[in-house]
Amino acid sequence: MPAPAPVPAAYTPPAANELYRLVAPIALYPDKLVAQVLAASTFPDQVTAAHQWLAQNQQLRAGPLADAANQQPWDPSVKGLTAFRRVLDQLAGNVGWTTALGQAYYNDPTDVMNAIQVMRQRARSAGELKSSSQLKVVQSSAPPAQPVAAQPGVVVQSTPIVVEPPPTYVTIEPAQPDVVYVPRYDPQVVYGAPVPYYAGYSYTPPLQVAEPVPVQPVVVGALAFGAGVIVSSALQRHDWGWRNWDLRWGGRPPAPPPGGWDRDRPPPSWQRPAVVYNNNIYMPQPGPGFGPGPRAWGGPDPRLVAVQQEQQRQQRQQRELAEQAARQSQDQQRQMQLQQMQQQMQRDQQMRDMAQRQADEQRRMADMQRQQAQQQQRQLADHQREMQSQQQAQLAAQAQGREQQERMRQMQQAQQDQQRQQQQAQRQQDEMARRQQDMQQRQQQDQARRQQQAAEEQQRQQARAQQDNRQAQQQAQAQAQAERERQQNLARDQQRQMQDQVRQQQQQMQQQAREQARRQQEQMQEQSRQQQQQAQEQARRQQQQAQEQVRQQQQQAQEQGRRQQQAAQEQMRRQQQMQERAAQQQREVQQRMQEQMRQQQQQAQQRAREAQPGPGDRREGPHGPGRPPRPGEQPS
């Protein structure tokens, strides 16, 4: 056997203090916004859906936002709150509190609205609620003028009264008719004595949909005001906008009888507080856990039954229209999805083509870089070969310098050998001279002196030759040393030049690589920027096309309506002209008939006057006075 369906728990009216805590976060909102919040709180699932929908459509503003929200299958109050994103964030961020508020309003609207008035009185007594450039606060001893007359048979309260109506009423309206400022305040601070938070309510709810532009809040006492919401014609193009909502604060109930008012016999002629939507009392549909709903006192009222039947008929028509609109919106959404899919496929294809072009460009750039790197490597190899050849030339020059040094050393050795030979020859000559001197001591003194003089001259010549040889050697050594220094300086200069060239070439290559990388990065950035601009331009064109289509459709509808109106006016004008012509013709016929009758009357009167003789018309003839002539007689 299937398990029986769970029976929803009966609604238990909260106590007065719990109602105060429940309405504290919204009691200081403007009246029209309080009406929307109370009505929307009876649909917590739609509030969550609208919050998620807004998070996905943060770019929508003003008229496009209202048009998109109008296509959603939500209650009018939820659609109206899409213009107040922070309030919708507050309701969606505290679903438990929102559900409790909706249950209390659905089952006990009088106590909820009386609790709002009590909290406003507390804030006003604490000096925190007063008129400013954002809000207009008015306190009166009697409830304000009711925007809607009491409808017979409509029941908005079915439970005993928990919060008595206050002696005075406080209404809150925007200071500017077209700009609504939503106050931000701490419920524990603004009402004078601290009011505890409702169980599960977070004073700072998560703001998933932030305001588009950060605005420095304006602080007025314990109230803070952010950016105002402009409720112009763009948001009022549908029948659920800001101006379609209001509150009826009700009136003072009459004095109860000695035994008090029974639940089934409410006080007569009492207009209870209620939310007003399009000049009618707003009656939300019961939701899960909202209780059995209000009921009438004293049995069914025929007028209530008629009103309910009319409401049911209107609801069926609205459901049919909503279903038709939903089907149309689904068709439009499917078409839009198909268009979006086609556009997405086109964008994907474009992105793939662009990615392919970028990949080809990157491959081409990589090939160019590889070729440049190979060319640079070849240049480096050529420079290295040149440097090696120069080093070999330097080594050859150094070897040549060593050979020259070796030749100079050999020349010096040869000179030294020649000097030794000359010294040996001198010693031999001296020995021969001494022998000759011994043998020819006296005889050859002159010859010895001459030989001695010749030897001295020869020695002087040899000394001069040696001196010349030493000077030549010194000059050759100096020249060789200068040549070695010059070659070394030349080699150092060549090495420095080669190092400078290599360093300059490396710097040039690095600079070229950096410049090439910067150009590639700039090209990629330019390409990405152009792609973004193209995407933005395409999106803007599509949006403009959609707006232009909507505008053309509106213009066509307006033109068609204007033409129909003109045709109707022309038809009415023709009918009026025809009626005027018919009336004119009838008047002319009547005039002609009256003229003919008048002429006939005149003729009849004329004939009567002619037929009736006067006193002077009786003359006496030959036949006697007044006698007509006989036959055959001539009249006189």
C-alpha cells in the first residue's frame, strides 16, 4: 500500500515580540517596497530563482531588465523586486526568515502590518526615523486616504488579533517621485532599545549581485542610503512596476461588545490592513506550509462566491495568457538559443580559424626565429673562424718574432765568436811580437814600435768595430723590441676590436631578439584587442539589431494601432458626416414640408378670404339687392 501523504502542520500565530523581530529588517522601507516584499515573501522559491537569474544577467538594466523579467513565470511582486537587487539579495540570503515572513503575512496580515507600524513608532521616538532628502516620513492620527475601496466579501484576516492597531500611523514615501532610496540599518540599533535578530537572520547577507558602481553611502543617523533606483517609464512599462503597489493601513476597529468579538463574528464595517496591487487587494496563492488560508466568517457570502468565481475566471484567463506567453517565450527562447548556437558555432569557427591563423603565424615566426638563430649561429661561427685565423696570424707573428729573436741571438753569438777569434788572433800576434822582440831586441825596436803602433791602431779600429757592432746590436735589439711591442699592441688592439665586435654583435642580437619578442607580444596583444573589439562590436551590433527590431516592431505596432485608430476615427467621422447629411436632409425635408404646409395654409386662408364676402361686397343690381343673376342675364 502506498504511504499516505504527509499532512502539513497547522499554522501557529507567532507572539507579538516575535512579530516585531520578524518585521524589523523591512519596517523602515518605503510603503510601496514593503508591499512588494510582503507579497514576494510568500514565494521563497521564486525569490531564490530570481536571485540566481539576476546573478546570471548582471548586464541587464532599466527597460531591458523589465522586459526580460516580464517573460519569467514569477509572481508580479517577485518581478517588481528585480529592480531592487540589494533587497532581493537580502530575501534570498535569508530564506528561513523570508519563509517565516511570508507565512505570517499570508495567515496573519493584520498583525504583521500593525507590527510594522509599532516598529516605525519606536524608530521615530528614538529620533532615527525622520524626513530627509531620501525619505518623506509623515505621522498622522488617522490612517491615510485609502487607495482602494473595501471589496465586499474579501477576507484578509482569519485569526485573533495579536498586535493592536497603533493610535497613530506613519507612512514612508520617497522624497523624489522617480528615485527610490532603500535604507540600510541595523535592527539592533535603529529602534532605540535593542531588538534581537530573528532566528537565522543575517544582518549582512551575502551580496552576490553587487551594485554596478560603488557609491559612497549617505548616512542619516542610524540609516545609510546607497545609490537610488530610478523608477522611470523604463521600469513602468509593465503592470507590476513600482507605481502598481501600495499599502492600505486600514482603520480603527469599533469598540468590542461586552463579551468581546467572537472569531466567527468579526467587527462590522472594518477595513483591515492589506497589500494593494493595481487598486485591488492582493490575495496570494497558498504555498507549501502556509496553512489552510483565510476563510470567511458566518458561512459563505454570495458576493464573496461571485467575487471568487470572477477571480477564478480571471486567474484561468491569466493562466492561459501566461501559458501562451510562456509558449511564445519558449519559442522565442528556442529561436534565440538556436541563433545563439549558430552564433556560437560561427564564433567557434572564427576562433578556430583565428587560432589556426595564430598557430600558422606562430609557426612562421618560429621558422623565422629558427632561421635567424641559424644565421646568427653561422655568423658567430664565421666570427669565431675569423678570430681563430686572427689568433693563428698572431701566433704566426709571435713565431716570426721568436725566429727574429733567434736570428738576433745567432748574430750576437757570431759576433761573440768573432770577438773571441779576434782576441785569439791578438794573443797570437802578441806572442809573435814578444818572440820577435826577444829575437830582435835591438834591431827591430823601430819595427816593433811600428808594429806596436800598427797593433794599437788595429786595436783602436777593432775597438771602434766592436763599438759599432755593439751599437748595431743595440739598435737591432731596440728595433726588434719595438717591433715585438708594436705587434703585441696590434694583436691586443685586434683582440679588443674582435671582442668589441663580438660584444656589439651579441648586444645587437639580444636587442633584435628583445625587439622581435616585443613586436610579437604587441602583435599578439593587438590581435587579442582586435578580437575583443570585434566580439564587443559584434555583440553591440547584435544588441542594436535586437533593439532596432524591437523598436521597429513597436513602431509597426504603434503605426498599425495609429492607422487603425485613424481608420476608426475616419469611419466614425464618415458616419457622423452621413448622419449629419441625413439629419440635414431630414431637416430640409421637414422645412420643405413645413414650407409647403405653410403655403397651403396661406393658400387656404387666401381662398377662404376670397370665398368669404365682406360687408362692402354686397351691391344692389338691376335684379334686386343680393339676388344672383338668373340664367341668361348678364351680371351687373
